[in-house]
Amino acid sequence: MLLTYRVIGARPMRPEWAVAERADGLWQTTCFEAFIRPGDGHSYFEFNFSPSTRWAAYAFDRYREGMRNLALPVEPFIERTDDGVEVDLDLSVIPYLPCVMSVSAIIEEKDGTKSYWALAHPPGKPDFHDPACFVLELPAPRLP
């Protein structure tokens, strides 16, 4: 899957470039995220991508429960662009079922102000894990 995140307007604070490796806590500053829930179940996957080129991948059994690192067959390739990041992500670890997806971002400005962006938000404070955020429908992938 190829994901392209672009930030238009004032430039956000961007973490310094770092070695592309798994890291926790990326959401504490500018970070781009994708959540995927296969089928009609409760389990889902979370992917975090930093402009630093660090990344994270997690699996959950249900809403915010059973969090664990998700082993990926290939590390995501993250290319830092002038206005965001482009991510090439191997999703072969996800069951070949129709899925629903949430695409989101945390944008930190240079003064420390953070804004939370998503295709949909639940009522109240931002919570990208909330099932109400999973609004993008993806058909089951075609096998070669």
C-alpha cells in the first residue's frame, strides 16, 4: 500500500531525520497514522509514521486492548518530502478480507500547539482508536 500524507499551509515542527527503525511514542509530535480493521471483527492494526523516518506497527485485540508490536515482513519505506511523507507499506500480515481504515495525523506547530486530523472523529476529544474513525472501506485484496 502506498500512503501519501501532505501538510498544506504553515510548516509543522518536523522531528529531525533519524535512522529508519521501529520506535514508540511517535504520536507525541508530528506523526502520520493509519488504522486498519479487517472484516467485521474487533481486532485492528495501528501504523505510525514519523517525518524522522521512524515507524511503529501494533496489533490490538479490541478497542485499546491487547496492544502488542506487530512484526512486519518488510520495514515500511518512509520518504520525507517537503510537505509530508510518502510511505510504502507491505500489508501482507493483514488477513485478506474487506477492511475499514482510518487515516489520521498529529501535527505539532513550532510553538508546541498540536492539532489532531482524521477522516472522522468521535464526539468529544480526539481518539483515533475509536471505531467511529474507521470510515474508509477497502475491498479484499486480489491475490496474484
